[in-house]
Amino acid sequence: MRIIPLKIRSFSLRHLLILGFGLAVLPLTLAVVSVVFAVEELAALSRATVDHVAVESRQSRVLLDNLTDLERKGKQYLVLRDVNARAAYEAGHKEFVETVGALKALTAPESLSALLHEFAGEEESLFQSLINAPPSEKPGKRPAARTDTAMKQAADAFQRLRAKASELSLGYSAHVDTEAEELSSRLLSVQQRLLWQASTLAPVGLIVISFFLYVVLRSIRQMDHAIRSLGVGEFAKPIKIRGPRDLEYLGMRLEWLRTRLLELEEAKQRFLRNVSHEIKTPLANLHEGVELLADEVVGELSPEQREIVRIVTHNAERLESLIAELMQYSRINARINMRPPEPVDLHNVVERLIEDYRLQLRAKDVTVRAGLHKLSLVGDEEQLKTAVDNLLSNAVKYSPSGGGIDIGLNDAGDAVELEIEDDGPGIPPDERSKIFEPFYQGSAAREFGVKGSGFGLAIAAECIAAHQGVIWALEPRDGRRGARLRVHLPKYPSRT
């Protein structure tokens, strides 16, 4: 089973296509050549049969005519017994013998040949008996009794010959019919042979075409799979393309690209970790110093100083949160060291998150109306939980006191759809395509003073994209003005 792939890899794509085209055309060429030879064979057979039938028919008619003429000349010779009558009779006999010889030269059944041979023998005996009969005493005169007897014997002999000639004519007619039937049978046989060849060679050609298409398309599918993997940031799996030589070379270049992208991504992650570490160290010192100030270790603080300490503490915590979210976004975006997919009960994930937000919801007097179906999908539970958590956090953050949040989890055939709608300020149409970008904060956040890093929805979008899903903002339902976000996740993501 390894011989064919090894040989395929020795061809370039161009040579492989030429070879495939040649092998695919070969059965059709053989079929055309076979048809040409079959047509020539039938044409030759038809010509031979027609010629044979024409000769048989003509010679059998000539034989009857010769026999009639021979009978007339033989009887005339019996009456006249002169040199001229004899010469005429001999000439008629010679012509008769030539006609019989022509018939003998034709292919005929043994029974017909035997009858012809017997017929010719009887005619030869009659000819010899008439030629060797004693001549008249005087030319032109005949003894009445002897001549009448000879005439009667000759008439009987010619009558028998005519009967045999009629039998021969019927025999040759039957032979003509037999040859016509044989020609029809041969034609049918050739037709069946051509149909058999067509039914055999056509599938062979299709099999050859299918094989070479499979070889080429398999390599193209492998390349498509590799390019898709690179496109979604999956750099861990090596790329190996099997197929024609030049496609394998492209696979090697893709593998080189994968390793370079992996190196760059790892370098980026190292840089972010180093930056995070370098920032966290002075940030921790800043926290410690602020706490010392807040504890009035260095002396009592004035109200203005306490406000400054509070502002510094708040911004230090915000900076720490921003760094953590930046690292989380970068890690999810890189899709390095992703967990293997496993069944996830999305219904349970959403319910647990709603329960986690119960205190915040109660504090803001926000009502959650959940319509959740029991649905599962294959994926990374932690990432899915992060995505839903960020969406729910965003809805709680923007919902006014006494407002409501609608959460729906519905079956969409081979996918599940999660929809979250709140009673907040909503998302302007021109911002709906931007809210999933990192660091982006909408006009509502600035207008209502909602604090955020601009990473929440970006992280949710990356988690969803990692599962080959999509998220988008919709128009709010009638009578509402808040944000309405819908997530579409395939139940069984394809392995790109």
C-alpha cells in the first residue's frame, strides 16, 4: 500500500496531471480503436456476404438458363446429328461446366456441394451418352424408332436435371438466407462486444480519473487544512503534505511558516509575561506603600491625603486588573496549549454563572428572565465559561436599577444559540462592529461612567472564535433599547 504514494511523490503536479489525463484517455482511445476495427470488420464481412450472395444468385440463375439451352441443343443434336449441332451442344456443355465450376468455387454447405457434384456428374453422363450415340446414316435424316427412344431418354434425363437444378436453386436461396442470418448474428455479436467494451472501459477511465483527482485533491485539502489552522492560530501541530513533489514542497514552506509563527507567538507571550512581571513588581511595591500610608504608619493623613491614597489604590487595582485581562486575552488569542475538546453542558454553565451573580443582581434590583434549553456542545468548558461570564458581567454592569436581563439558550440544528439582552443604554449601530475589539469602550460607557478595561467583550469574542463560533450585536426588540448580543456556537466544531 506504500508503493503508490512513494511513486506519486516522484511526480510534479504538472506531470501527474499529464499522466492522469493520458491514462484516463487511454481506455477511451482503445474503445474508439475497437469501434473502428469493428466497423471495418463489419463492412468487410458485409461486402463479402453481398458479393457471395450476388454470385450465388447469378450463377444459380445462369445454371438454370444453361440447362435450358443445353437441353434444347442436346435435343437438336439428337435430331440433326450434324457437325454444327454437335459443336453447338459441346459449346453449351462447356458453358454449363464453367457455371458449375464457378458454383463449386463458392463456399457452400456440404449437402449443397454434394448435390451440385451429383448434378454435374449426371449432366456429364448425359453429355457423354448423347455425344457418343451412333450417328445417322445420312446427315439430316434419322431412323424414326431409334430417334424417338433416344429423345425420350434424353427428355427424362433433362427432366431429372431440371428437378435437381430447381433443388439446387432452392438450396442456394436457403444458403443466402442463412448467410444473411449469420451476418445479422455477427452484427449483433459485434454490437454486444462494443457495448461490453464501453461498459468496461468507461468505468476504468472514471476510476483512473477519480484516483488522480483523489491524489491531487487530497493534497489540496491537506493544504487547506494547514492554512486554516494557521489562520486560526493553531501552531502546535506540524504540517506535512503528501502528494505530488511540488505540493509537498509547498507543504514544507507552510511548515516553515508555522514554525516561524510559533516562534513569534511564543516570543510575544514571553514578552508579555516579562512585561507583566516587571510591572507587577513595582505595582506590588506601590500597593504596599499605599497601604502603609492608609494605615498612617508615617503619620496621620489629612482628608485630602486620604482621598489621594484612595485614588492611587483604585487605579493600582485597575491597572492590575487590566494587566490580568491583557494576559488572558493574549493567551486566548494565541490559542497555545488549548485543552482538548470535551462535552460541555452549556445549560449548566449558564445557570451556575447566573447564580454567581445573584448578589449583584439583588443589589441592583435587576431581574433575570432565563429561557434555557438543555443543550451541550464539544469544546473547552473554561473558555466557554469565560465568554458567558464576560457577557453576563457586561449586561449586569449596564443594567439600570430595577431593570431586567433576558437570557435565552436555544437549539439551532447543528449549533446552539445564546442570546443576552439587557435594559441598559444600548449600543449605537455604528459601534456594533467595534465593541468586540480590544481596548474599545463605547459611548455608553463614557456617558454613564461605567468603568471597564475594554477587554471584556474582546475576550468573549476570542473564546467564541476559538470554538468556531460568532458573536454579533442585534437590534433591540420592540419596546426595549438595551444591548442585545447573540452567540452562535457549533455543537461539534470541525477540526481545522
